[in-house]
Amino acid sequence: MLLYIFDYLAQYYSGFNVFQYLSLRIVLAALTGLFMSLIMTSLLMRWLNNKKLYQSIRQDGPQSHITEKSKTPSMGGLVIIISIILTTLLWSELNNRYIWILLFILTTFGIIGFYDDYKKYIQSSSDGIKGKNKFFLQIFFSALAIIYLYINYLDVTELTLILPFFKDFSFFMGILFIPWCIFIIVGSSNAVNLTDGLDGLAILPCILIAAAFVVFAYVQGNINIANYLLIPYLKDASEISIFAGAIVGSGLGFLWYNSYPAEIFMGDVGSLSLGAVLGTMAILLRQEIAFAIMSGVFIAEVLSVIIQVLYFKRTKKRIFKMSPLHHHFELSGWAEPKIIVRFWIITFILVLIALASLKIR
């Protein structure tokens, strides 16, 4: 929106042309999202505390959570979503189809998460939407976006699987593109949701991965850089960096209040939508494998749940003291801040490994 205003003003003063530079708009998007999130989260916290709308804690979770976190408001993810949407509308090119796909996924998964959180408040329970219903809605909305992308692709690269570190490998997925991408989006959404169990544990990995996507989108949307690095050039990809920058800024503004000890949680409205939109960015940039590398913490959390359930059904014994994985470490005596920071460090390392794939030729 502002981009078009500055473009019009540039007819009268050429200095406004500076806002056409992608690098400047990325910085402005991050800063806009940051300040929006800081202000709106503070206002939302005050309103939620006045209404006594607090997080519903799992009764079968660690007992410390019941005593320490039961009076913490949730649904802070609403602020993240609103900040990302407004920032994107302000600083991106609105005729870019990728932007609208990302906004669609962010909004629809946010609605699923909001309804889930709302049901928890109404029922005063940690149980929200039934698992099967939530899963169906996630598949439905992700399928709509992916089918649209499949029908309207402009280049075969958009449907081609690539491997980081192996730049000679490519596999045209064809119709397999649809179930593959649905799996990525739904899996990522639920993985972030499972990880969001400690103060700030999920939001900073989301920020770090989004920051990596800023880099991926910037270089893949520039034909000269993409050709030099021997990576796929995607004509419309550069604007994804604005959306990713908005996530970075909005996430940091929320982390200001969500860091240990958290003053607010993002709830399912935040975790489901952020996970889904990160998966969608990976698909649009054809970086699903790099995304899997960066999401090592999320994947470990999901696997811990799957392994725990399957092993218990078979043997009636548990491998982990509690799943997801972060609860196992809690019950093993690790302090919550130590678990959080170590998971952050692991994600930072994995992001650097994924980014290294850009340079290796």
C-alpha cells in the first residue's frame, strides 16, 4: 500500500524512489511489525487480564505449570497475525500472488487456532476442537492453497523438488506436489503447536527460520544472484522476503513479553498459523528440505510424541518421562530457561547449516 503511495510521490520528488529497494522494505517491514507487536501485545495483555482470560493448562502436564502458568493470558498469537498482515499490506507489492497465498494460509489457520483457543476458554479445559475436526480443517485450507498454486504455476521450477547441497538434483513432482505440500503445511503447523509448551520456546525458532527465508527469498528472487549460486530462480519470490521480515519483527515484539517468565502465551491461534505459514514459505521457495533441517527442534518434538505413543501401546512402558520432548527434560531436572535457550541454540545452528547450502556449489 505504502509502496504505491511512494511510487506516486516519486513523480514529484525522486527521493521517494528509495522505497522501491527491496532491502529497505525488508528492514522497514521488520521494524513496523516489531513496533506494532510491542504496542498491541501490551494492550491485549491488559484486556485479557481484566477479563481473566487465562491459559488452560494440561492437567496431565508438569505440576509446576499448573501453579506457575495458570494465571497467564493466552491468544497473543492474534497480535502476531494482525501485525504480519498489516505490515505485509503496507510494504509488499500487492499484485504478487505468493503474498496472497501466504496471507490466506496465515488467516485460515489463525481462525482454526482462534476457535480452538475459544473453545478452551468456554469449556475451561485444555481440550479445544476435536483432533479429527482440526486435522480436517487444516487439510482443507492447505489443499485449497496448494491446488490453486498447482493449477496456476508459471514455471516447472515451482513444482520441482530440489535438495540442498546437491544442486544438480531436481525432481519434477507433478500431481505428487499436492499431497507433498499438504503434508508439509499441516505437519509444520502441528509441530510448532506441540513445541509451544515453554515460555518463548517456539517463537524464537520461528523467528530464526523466518529470517533465513528472508535470505532465501532475496537471493532466489534475484536472477543474477540465483544463477551465480546455482539455485532456482523464482520470478515472484523476492516479495516473500517482506512477509518473512514481518514475521521476524512481529515475533520479536511478541517475544518481549513471551520470554521467561512469560506474561502472555500465543496460544493455538499463533502456533498453528505460524507453523503453517513457515511451511508454505518453504514450498513457495522450493526449500522444503532446507526447512526440515532448520526445523530440527520441531521435528524432534513431534517424533518424541509419536515414539512415546507407539511404544506405550506396544509395551505399556514409556521411553520419555513425558512428551513432547521439552517436558522430558523438565522432569529430568533441567531448569525451564536452560531448556529454552539450548533449543534456541540448536535451531540457530541448524539455520546456519541450511543457509550454507546457498554457497556450496
